[in-house]
Amino acid sequence: YPSGADGDPESGGLLPAPVLAVVGRPNVGKSTLVNRLIGRREAVVQDIPGVTRDRIAYDALWNGRRFTLVDTGGWEPDATGLQAAVAAQAEMAIQTADAVLLVVDASVGATATDEAVARVLRRSDRPVLLAATKVDDDRLTSDTAALWRLGLGEPHPVSGLHGRGSGDLLDAVLDALPESPRDLPGTGVGGPRRVALVGKPNVGKSSLLNRVSGEVRSVVHDVAGTTVDPVDSLVDLDGEVWRFVDTAGLRKRVHMASGMEYYASLRTRAAIEAAEVAVVLIDASEPIAEQDQRVIGMAEEAGRALVLVFNKWDLVDEDRRLAMKRELERDLVRVQWAERVNVSALTGRSVAKIAPALRTALASWDRRIPTGRLNGWLAEVIAATPPPVRSGKQPKVLFATQAQTRPPTFVLFTSGFLEAGYRRFLERRLREEFGFTGSPVRISVRVRE
Ligand code: GDP
Ligand code: GDP
């Protein structure tokens, strides 16, 4: 079967991949290098002034291994505190990534800022790699060697522009990265299920975590064979222990300075990647914001199970309730399949409803429909509503199978192109029949010529 027009289930839905963060001063060539490493020639999405660049994490594949590449190049620290800002960037990278790649411009050599960052990186226990960029030809070889003095091991000479050395660098990256992201004991079999508590600033994430935390740490010993990364929290919800990933920032209540939204978004993405289910917290007392939708989009794109928790319900009056109904219909139709829970972290109202919603979402996420049952259902649907005729031909759906779980991913084998509208129709019917509440569902089409 040659592959069809679109819809490879490839990008999401697999186990979370380990994360490589790329750090360095502005203009050393980070973005150019990232583009090279992910095998794309065009520039990374251009920044719109004042708007955080949307895509900062990329799926990368090398020698059959997948990893996530996080590009910190979009963030321009203000000129006043360049050194401190880049060091902070490195600290963040250490916290969120499995390995860090420091990029230094070989044509300039190591600056004081590069040295400050190297100091931060040397103290971390994450693997660190050093790339010497802009080595377009052999002339810069000795400048590259001079970078040994940063104390980060062998500098890897590369030219992001021409591609020189990028294969060797990728080999070294794969050597440095663990097989799976930290916090993840292998495939996650056994051990508490992993939850990302995410949402825009001030929606009440810390408040909710504090509300549910209670005797968190005391349960650590009861969970056999679990080593808990200090950045995670074990939380007992409804008699079951859950692992809330990457909550260190929430526990510490660090308030991020302005300009740090970029890192908030980076952390959100990293937490979602490390989790199986995302709890997206939304402030019910305010209109649903663009930023709420963006966080939901991240969870959906990453193929994670999803629960929408509307917090601050104590502030919601009748008017607000009506307004929200309209907003839900307008802004969140895309994720109608996600369960909504209305809570108040302040009063504790309905917080107990979160755990059942998590269980439902994860059950959907894990669910596998037997092939026989799937095809029986499909035959009925297609008999009642066949795919629309296209250029005089009636495409036939020959066979369907669920290729993956987490999230459920279906492959349809067809004799012709299936329009997007018809695919959406099938997804709708699939959900009507089988549910999948709380989980994204993917359908890809393979056209048999
Ligand atoms: P970032 O700010 O670190 O992300 O840096 P960019 O990737 O935006 O690159 C900064 C400048 O350096 C751009 O003008 C690039 O064209 C240039 N540059 C990046 N990589 C190379 C390289 O390998 N060789 C040369 N000669 N120039 C490069
Ligand atoms: P975070 O930035 O998402 O971690 O949000 P915080 O937990 O720091 O909460 C932001 C503000 O909202 C704080 O002033 C909280 O006291 C307040 N807050 C959080 N949850 C609730 C709630 O359920 N009801 C009300 N009225 N206020 C809340």
C-alpha cells in the first residue's frame, strides 16, 4: 500500500520522546542549526513582534530514533542583562530537557557570556553537548579546538548553513540522549499515571495543586519501584496516586519576570510531552482566551488525553455562565470530546470530580477496538452514507484497523481519495459508536492504487 494523501499517524501518539534543548547567545546560529537538524530548509516560523513564537519544539528523527528538539532561539533577552538572561535560559533548559546543546559561534570564539553559560551547564547532571557553528570550511578548525576550554568536552564543528558536520553532531546527540524522557520509567508500565497540570498564568494551578496535595510525600514509599523525580509531585486523588509531572515551579510559586512567558510555554510543552493526560486549567470567571486555546491545542497536537477543568467557579454568576456557554460553542467545539469539570480550588468545590474524569480520559486513550468489530461498524456506516463521488469515481473504503492506542489511531485503506469532510464525518460516527471521551482520535487514510 503506497501511503495516501495525508494523515500519517507518525508525528504524535507514540511514546514521549526525549528532549534536547538548544541554548546559546543570540545570533550564534541556533535557529539555522535547528532547521538543519530537523531537516528543513526554510526558516523557522518568523517571529511576529510581541507574540511568542508558537512552534518551539520540533519532532526530529535520526537513524530511526525520535527526539524532541526545543529551540530557544526565538527569545531575545534584553541587552541590559544578556549574560544573566542567557544563564537563566540555560537553567531552564537543564530543568526541562534530557540533554542540552550549547551553541557557540566559532568565528567569534567563546565570549564571557558563553563562559558563564558553560559554567551553569557544567554544574548540571544532564548531558551537555557543544556545537561550534559557522564552521563553513576548514579554516575555522583551530578556532573550534579553542572551544575545548569551555570544559564541556569535544566541540562539534558544524555549519548550519551548509550542513557540514550535522550528521556527526546528530550521532553525538543520540549517544547523549536517554532512550526515553526522564521521569518516564520505560514505557510507563506500572507506576502512577502521569498528569500535566497546565494553563495560562493565574488560572489557579498552584492553588489547585496545593488543594489536592495534602500528604503527598508520605505516599512515596507505598508506590513500589517508583523513583520520583524531584520536579514531580505524587498526588492522591480519589484513592489513587497520580504523578503530576514537572510541578517544581508550581510548588515554589516562582513568579516569572516578564519576558519569561516564553519559558512558561516551553515548560507547558515539556510537561505535556512527559504526561499521558493533560489537565488544562481555565479561569471560568474570565472569557476563554487565545492562550487557553493554545494550551489545549498543544495537548491535542501531542496526542495526549485531555480534561478541561474550569476553575474559580465560585466567581461565576448567571451572566457569566450564559456567556461561557456561547464561548464554549464558539471556541472549544474542536475539543467537544473532552470532559469539562467545574471546580473551585479556593473552596474545594467539585475537585473530587477530577479523578473520575482523568480515568475516563485515560481509558479512552488506551482503548483498542477489535478489528472485526471496527469493520462491522464501518460497513454499516458506509452502506448508509457512502463517500462522495470524486471526478466521476466512487472511492471505496476497503478495510480499517486500529494501528495504535495512546491515542487511538485508525488507518483506513481505500481505493481513492477521501475528502476531509468525509473523514470528519467518520470520526464523528466513530465517536458516537465507541465513545473515546477525553482522548483525541486520529484517522489516517492509505490509498491503494
Ligand atoms: P540564533 O539567533 O542563534 O537563532 O541565530 P540564527 O540562526 O538566526 O543565525 C544568525 C545569523 O548567523 C544569520 O544571519 C545566519 O544566516 C548566520 N548563520 C547561521 N549559521 C551559519 C553558518 O553555519 N555559517 C554562516 N556563515 N552563517 C551562519
Ligand atoms: P497559577 O499562576 O495558575 O499557579 O495561579 P495561582 O494558583 O497562583 O492563582 C492565581 C490567583 O487566583 C490567586 O490569587 C489565587 O488565590 C486565585 N484563585 C485560585 N483558585 C481560585 C478559585 O477557585 N477561586 C477564586 N476566587 N480565586 C482563585
